[in-house]
Amino acid sequence: MKKLFAEFFGTFWLVFGGCGSALFAAGYTTSDGVHLGIGFAGVALAFGLTVLTMAYAVGHISGGHFNPAVSIGLWAGGRFSAKDLLPYIISQCVGAIAAAGTLYVIWTGKTENLIDNTKAGAFASNGYDNFSPDGYSMLSCFAAEFALTMFFLIIILGATDKFANGKFAGIAIGFALTLIHLVSIPITNTSVNPARSLSQALFTQGEPLGQVWLFWVAPVLGAIVGGLIYKNLLQNQRKIGLEN
């Protein structure tokens, strides 16, 4: 149970910190018109910091997945048991939804804060076509989510390999997620995490909820491929190199 609580709180922090920065701080302007918002770069850093901080806080308890795609990718890479997949995924989704609910309570506490689910990025939701922040097609968004999640898993598996310096794994993984967001916020508003996409879509409703399937399928497939690549191409070569 401690592992599941760790995944709950870790995923809660990821969604609350990352999506919260997008909602409240990205475009903040003072009453006298001074722009103090953190922009895309700030949101990207916020997502990276959530993973980095929770990796060191609870990573030693649960492994610090905080993402159904990561759990599935680690299973594909031979680092995670199949019997633990469903409990982890449920804990992650519940944590993400709890965070989105908390954000909703805060967001709607200001009268002018409405969720317009006819616009891209409403309530930090993900989307494609007209719901992509910059109008990218479904194929483009699928490709971005697939490729970025694939590399995310390669980085996670490499940084946590028994031959790597594990003390710095959280930093590498956190910065990887930051880079992922720097690339893909204009494309999909960045998912690479099905739980994060589901949680925001549930409160946004409308077309963003209808499009959430892509943000499960593309990251999960990308994670599986990333796990298999590391397991069969990179990990074996590293072991052979050491033996020689």
C-alpha cells in the first residue's frame, strides 16, 4: 500500500504543479498591465521540477513512476512486474484526478475563470487538430507523443540502470520532462502521461474528453517501444562492453 500511496501523491504533485503553473502563472498579468507570467518555458520547468522533487521524495518507495505510460514502459523493459501494473495505473489516475479536482476548486474561485471547452488548452487539457494549441493534425500530435514518450522511457531506463549513477537519476528524468514540454507544448499542450490527460479532460468535458484516447494510445505505444529498445539494444550492449 505504501507504494500505491507514493504513486498517488507523486502523480497528484505532478498534475497540481505542472497544470497549476499553466493555469495560474503562464500568462499572468497584473491589474495595471504588467506581464509577469512564466510562459511556456516556466510551465516546462514546473513539470520537470514536480518529477524531480517527487523522485527524491518517494521514488525510493514506489520507483517514482507517476505515469501509466512509464509503468507500462518499465514493464516492457523488464524492470516492473505485470501484476503491479493495474494497481499502479489506478493509483496514478486517482492521484491525477484528485489534483485536477483541487485545481478546479481553486480555478473556479475567481468569477471570470470559466472553462471554455471549445478552445485549445482549456483547463490545461491536451488536444489535436483544432484543439492543438498551434493547430497540429492528429497524425502530427500522435507522432510527437509517441516519439517523446519513447525517448522519455529510454532516458528513465538508462538513468536508473544498475551501471548508471543512480544518485542523479531524478535530475536526468526531471530535465528530460522539461525538454519534452519545451518541444511539445505548442503541439499537444504536452501529455506523455495518460493520467495527466485524463484528469484535465474529465473536468473540461466536450471535445477534449473525446480526444483523450490519443493521449493514452500514443504515449503507451511509445513507452513500450522505448522499453523494448533499451532492453534489447542498449542495455545488452552496455553489459557486453563492461565484460570486454
